[in-house]
Amino acid sequence: MVHSESELPMPTYLRRRGHTWFFRWKFPRSLAHIGFSGELIRSLKTTDFRVARRRALNLVLRLEAMTTFEKLPSRAELEGLVRGWIDDCIWRHEVRLATTGIEYLDRPEIERMGEEDARELDGLFRRLADRFADREKAAIGRSLAGDAPMDRYRPIVESAASEIGVSVDPRTVAGRLYERGILRGYATLCDELRETVVPIPREPAPPANKKPAEGVSFDFSSFWDDFEKHKLALQEWKPDTAANARGSINLFNKINPGATVSRLLSEPIATNFKTAMMQLPRHYARGKHASKPIDQLIAIGEKLRPADRMQKGTVNKHVANLKEYWDYLVSQKKVPADLQNPFGGLHIPKAKGKRARDERYNWPKSLERQLFESPLYTGCASIHRRAKKGEEIHRDALFWMPLLARTMGTRESEICDAFVGSVKTENAEEGAIHYLEIVDGKDSGSTRDVPFADIVLNMGFMEQRVIGRDPDEPLFPELIPQGPGLRRSAAFSDRFAYYRRAIKVYRPRIDYHSFRGNVETDLKNAGSAFSTAWIDELIGHESKFRRSEGERYTKAILLPILRRLVNSISISVDLSHLRYSGRRGVPASDRDRALGRFKALAEREMDKKRSQ
């Protein structure tokens, strides 16, 4: 199969100047203290994309091998692990043949089909396997050479890595080495499964004995404080990230009190930790659950639906934090580098397709209509009684945030923690475009510019929140910063959840973030009107389509396209009564007084909460 340039993933380290491809690599922050900072840019001396991609991949592997602090497996170690996996597969194959005499079907399938039909189908599968094995090996070779994406083999690689007990994280050199080793092993397995007689080696490899963990009997959590300071010093963590990560070691200690490193290596503590987490109630650390012992929490969780237990993303977060902590212990010579990380291979793959959509629901039209037809937007009794019908409309954060999310698809923190200066204006041929500049988001794809929809601007957003205010002021000063990271989003989350319950629209797995799904679904349902690249750019999803398209356009061209996207999104409610009636382009007459009142009320509520 021949892949065109547009079908191959566009690596972030490839750039084209004129017709020549260049390699661009950013030095890790961890090297700044020894004088390596900025970027390395070198010509790849070719105009051919495939040649450039191959050369760039080779450079990346060499650079990361020289600069990474992770321990890379030796060739003998890697090939030994993969050889063990191949032998296990061959042995399972032999057991199946010895049990039923049929190679490709399990016993329940044989019983359903009948033995005669099963043997006939099995023979067909064998002939097809012989015919396609060489073609499969050729495809594997193209993937290993960088001429075809490896995504096709990702399920096989991840399954094998799980059996072996290693991580194939493509962001690390070790992960990519294991991925390539397993793929080579899969090609070998294709050959060996075709052999009529599987030879027995002259000297069978002795079973691997676990190396005793000598001198590592200290409590596993002993150096967590040092690890936290290390991450903060390298600016890899923010204060709130550190506080969240501490929850991982606290939970580990609650489930495994006094666990030592030597026990981690000799007992299945890490695996059992993952199992225990998946049985905990979703909000195990809040309210009445916070003081309960772990056994009671697990007993409660076992009676709950899976949706009400700890979610896979949270489990992965805790596992990743502890895996990284182990790597830190190795880098600080607290743990020998040749001991396998017990938290490797425990990552739960992300759901795809319908399973992924079921993890969080979009807002149904009926529920969306209830929200935007509630007293918040039609008139409430007072600022203190927002859920009761009345004549007052208060344009505070609770009013604006759902409107912004439903039309722009922004994350909660991207808006809540924004400053007045984050709102920019670009003069395009179509006129002035007001947009939110997002520079510090969740991940690498979050950095982007998102135009405000006309429906929001026509409600006076600029006059109420931006024009005439100090750029260094928060966009929503009534959201009082909370937590170690002083984030404003927590203040809104609590308020929005309380209001949804008050007006009877609260549903599990339908929240502020669900609006992003609504926006993405609306745009994709528009058919060919909008390309995937522009949708990814608006939502903040990293993708090869977004990178390849985005690099071709200047801001003056990009922003009008994105504005057309947000203006194509409609809310299933008539909100024309909210149109701003004041003079446009100047601060609203009562703006400063209203903002002061919103902030004072929020501060009083915060004082009450602290005194409780």
C-alpha cells in the first residue's frame, strides 16, 4: 500500500522552507541549567517528504537518547522479552492444537458450528494466513522504515506490551524501542506460526528469576516531597498540579500503608492498587466518604454502577504519577536502574468510538433548552435567588460561561482563568474580529485563538467585560481563586453544579465540559462545510490535519474562518431579549458597579465557606 504525503502523520519537528525540509527540535527544560536551551534547526538537505521524515526520525532517536534521563533497555533485554512473548504465543497455539486439533477457533465456537464445519473453516483460515503472511511482513517493514504509519498495529503492540509488562509510550525513547521490538517480534511470529514443525531449541532458556531487591527496603513514599520540589523547580508542575499529584501518593498509602520498595518488587502491589482504585466510589475523597477506611470504600464501590466508580482517566492519572515518581527514584540512585518499574504497563487504553462517547454525554436539546430558558436567562427573583423566576438578569460569570462554552467549545479553565488582556482584536477584511487568545492550556494542542460568536458579542460581552478595563485584571473577578494553584475554575464549577441542581437539569456525566462535545458534533454534522482541520483548531485538538493546514495560513486568514465556525453554531432557544441596548464600543454605564457587587458577594460566600 502506497501512502501519499498527506496520509502520513506530519511530525512536529519537520518544517519546510521553500522546497527544502528542515529539522526543528526544542531542547527539554531539564537541560537549561547546563546551557542547552532554545531550538536546534538543521537542513535535512532534501525536498522529498519521505526521505526527510526518515532522516528526522533518526535524528530524534539519537537526540533523545543523548538527552533523556530514562533508562533504555539493552538489545539483549528487549529481544529477550519479545522472544518470551513469541514463545508464549507459540505455546498457546500448540495447546489449542493439542486440545481440539483446530488452530483458529476456540472450543465454544467449535461447539456452535459443529466439528466438521469448524475444521473446514479452520482450513480456509490457514490457507489465507499462508497467502497473506508475506504481504503482512512487507507492511510491517514499511512501518518500521517510517514509510507508513504504525497506527494499524497499535492494538497488537499494546496487547503484547501488556503481557510483557512494559510501556510503549510513543513520547519516550524506551517506549518507541519497545514498540519497534514488538513489531519485529510480530513479523517473526507470522513466520513461526506457518512452520509445520516447530523446532525445540538445543538449550532452552531457563526461567527468569527475579533479582532480589537488596538495599531498597525504605518506605516507597519517603522521597515524595523531594520529587515534588524537583518537578516544581523544573517548572514541569504548577502548584495545583503538585497538589493533585500528592493525592496519588496519599491514595497509595491509604490502600497500601507502609509499603516498601522491596515489597513493590516482590508482590503484585502495583497491580492490586490499580484494581482497588477501579472499585472505589467516584468521589471517595469528598463529603461523607472522606473519613471512611479503604475497606468500607471498596465495599461501597462494589455496589455502585461502573459510571459511579473511579473513572479510567483518574486511574491512569494516579498510575502515571507513581510511575514517574519511580523513574525519579532511579534518576536519584535511590533504586537500581535495572529493576523494572512496577507501575509500567498498567495504563488503561482510551476508549474509542461509541465507548468513548459514552464516557461523557453531550447536552440533549431538551436539557439545553431547559437551561437557557431558566431564570438565569429569562429573569430571576434576585442575585441571591437565581433559580426563582423574577425580573432581574445579572450578567455575571454564571450567566456568561455557559454561553461561551456552547458557542466557542472552550474548556472551563481557559475562560475562567483568562485575563482582560487575553481578549484581542484583529482587523480583517470582514471587519474587526474579537477573539480569546489561549496560551496556557491543558496540553500542546490547547494554544489557539478562538473568536467570540456574534450572539455573545450582541449581548454586550465586550462592553460588560473588556472595554475600558485594565488588561491585567481577571476577566471574571467574581470567581475567587481557590486551591494551591489559585484557579478560578473551581469557583465556577461549584456554582454551576448548584444552579443545575436547583433548576432540575443536573444529570450525571453532563456538565460544562459536555458543551465542547455539542460544539464539535454540530460542526461535524454540517458535513463538508467545515474541514476537520478547522474544527480541531477551534476545539483545541492536536492532529496532523490541524498542523498541516494551520501552518499555511496567517492569523488574518485563519480568524475569519474560525469566526464562521462559531457563528454557525445555534442555541435551541430564542435569546433575542438579551441583546445589549447600550452604546456599543464603550464601557457599559453600570459595568464597574455590577462587577464590584458580583465580587463582593463572592467574597462573602467564600468567607462563609471558610468559617464552616
